[in-house]
Amino acid sequence: MSSTPTHRHVDVNGVRLHIAEQGQGPLVVLLHGWPESWYSWRHQFAPLAAAGYRVVAPDQRGYARSEQPEDVTSYTLLHLVGDVVGLIRELGEEQAVLVGHDWGAPVAWVTAMLRPDLVRGVAGLSVLPVLPAGGAPPSTTREVYGDGFYQIRFQQPGLADTELAKDIPASFRRVLYGASGENPASREPRPWVIPEGQSLLDTLPEPPGLPDWLTEADIRAYTDDFARHGERAFTGGLNWYRNIERNSELLTPFKGRGIDVPALYVVGDRDMVTSLRGADRLRAALGRIAPLLYADITLPGCGHWTQQERPAEVNAALLDFLGNLPALSRASGALY
């Protein structure tokens, strides 16, 4: 067994995806968020592989070393769920445990909702299972937060794309530090709203220094992968936001569906996501949305980059969850 992840490309649903993989055993698929890549799981590979799991982390469509389809409508949640389904099959497996962070969490939750036959268990980091749509439509978020809310700003073609791509290393330093638990502003989490007249990065100044969990080598790793797309370095990931309203429409037939497989939720108490309107009510309803919820964990002092900021705690939670899946499955009457 390799002591470090190996890398290759696979063709899934007409899109060439880069994957990193390590270990042998039951399949665990790690799904990153914005603006990240497989590399955001760098601390999870070795512990999970050593515990007897086959760990695979793709660069999801539009990101890093993976292909970036031109059509904005090629980035709906149904496309992203289809990629996970296709990846499981391409890997020669029948089922997988899905772990998603940030945007990867909705992909994991919705895949579990739509294809419980393929999902042994699901873990969401940071983002709760907002079902069936995976997120509020722009009209709703605009009414609540105004035009400056980051998800609304990201809807504008070319705006954030151009700003972030001008200096990719600086963009990563500013975004990763800005949403981290080490940023003093995160001590009282609040929605990310960009004041009128300011740009995206105006709200994210250069950090005084990198936090302990983030190094210049990490920044280079992200930069090298994203720079492959040139001026469109961030466009693929931003196109996910440009499909939020379309996701709501496409997933309407599944209204009322929940998560029927064992589930885990982990979030930092300094994560901006915890401050979003309705997050407290949604979290209180988590046991009804996912009746087989195994644990709901809060990490003190942790910001948005859950598995990077608190790798030891996240790894312990994942290994505990994975180790108890057989018993959870038997208790539910499921055949896994």
C-alpha cells in the first residue's frame, strides 16, 4: 500500500476528473468545497487508509486538475451527484461512504438522498443538509442579506472570476485566513456580505501571518493546480453558485425526501455557516431530516475549513463513524 496518495484521471459522464487515492478496503469518497481541491483532504488520507479504507478524493468538475466544462448549466447538483455515482462505478465499487465539506456537503447529502442504494453512510462538514434544493434561491438570499451577499455576488459572470484570478496565491491566503477560526472577526460569526462599493477581496485583507494549519507550501499546492485554468482559475467553482436557482427547480420533485442512511455532521463554532438565517432551526431538525444521525459535533474555536483546521478531531470523528457503520446499518435493517 502506498504511503502517500497516488494520482490519475478518470472519465466520468463525459468529464475528465482528477482523483487522488490511497489505501484498500471499503470505499470512502471525500468531496471538497469552494475554493478547494483534493488537497483539502491531505490530512485525512493516511489515517483513513491505515484504518483499512480505500480513500478517494476527486477534484470535482470545474476545479484544479479536473476538466472545466464551458456551459454554466453543466454545474447543477444533478450533474455533481451524477459525477459521484459515475465515480463509484468507475472505481469498480458498488457502494461508498461520502464525506463532503462546504459545497461538497450538499453534493454528499443530495447523493445520499437520491441514491441511498449506493451510499453506506454520509458525513457533512460545515454545511447542513438543506433539502431538497441544496440552497435557497437567489431571490430569497437577496431579500435576507441584500445584493452584497457573497452568493449573490458570485452569480455575476466574470466578476469574482477576474478578481480572484489576478493574484491566485494572494486570493487563497486571503480567503482561507478570512474564514478561519484564527481570524478575530470569526469569533462572532456573521454572514459574508460585501458592502456596496467594495470588491470581494476588499473584505478579506492580507493576513498578518498564516495560521499554524496553513503553510506557504499549501498555498503553492492550491495555486499550482488552479493556475492550470489561467483566467478561468476560479470560474468552474463559481459556476456552482450560478446554478443555485436551477437546483431548486430541478430537485422540486424530491420535496419531502430525507436522508435514509447513517449520517454524521461536524461544524466549527466559528464557522460563518452557523450564522446564516435558519441554520439553528435546520440543525435542530437534523435528527428528523436524517433519522439515522450518528453524531452532531461542534468543534470549539474552529472556523470554516473544518478538516484542515482540526484534522485530528475530524479524523477521530470519521473513524468512529466508519467503525460503527456496520452496527448502524444492521440496526436500520439496511443490507450493506
